[in-house]
Amino acid sequence: MRGAQQMKLWPSVWNRDALTQQRSRRNDSMTDRISDANCFARDQQRRTTAAASIGFNLLKPVVQFQASLLRLWAYNMERFAGNYEKGLEETATVVKEQSEKARAAWSRT
């Protein structure tokens, strides 16, 4: 691709050569260095914030899926507890009926 203009792959903030050329063109005063450092720090903060935002957006469906599994588990535990209590009540009534029948049979003899 000789002769064709090459695309810049990275913005000028990432290109250290562009920063050094800009410094050499200007007076390399302390205020210029501070403004360059502030600009770099702001850009670094923006990139960090963007990366965190992307990470949280990717994590959101995973957390929602885990929450739905937890709700399903809780629902099943509630059903199990209800069935367990119902089974205990039925067992208690059967035992009570059998004991009453046994007492009635015993008292007849």
C-alpha cells in the first residue's frame, strides 16, 4: 500500500511521538507540561470510566440470571416446606384416627 494514505490507528493522545512533537513546537514551559499532564490524566480517567462501564454492562445479564435462579430456588423451597407441612398434618390425622379406632376397639373388648 505504498503511496496510499495510511489510517491512524490510535488517537493522538496515545501517540507519544505526536506529544513530543507538540512540545518541541511550543515553548516547553512548566504550564504547558502541566496542561499536557492534565489532559493525559483526563483522557486516562475517561478510558478507565469507559472500561468500567463496559464491564458492568457485560456483567448485568449474568447477575440477572443468578437472581432469577435464586428466586426459582426460593420458590421451590417454599413449595417443599408447604408439602412437608401438609404431609405432617395428614400423617397426624391418620395417626389420630388409628389411635381412636384402637381405643374404641380396646374399650369394646
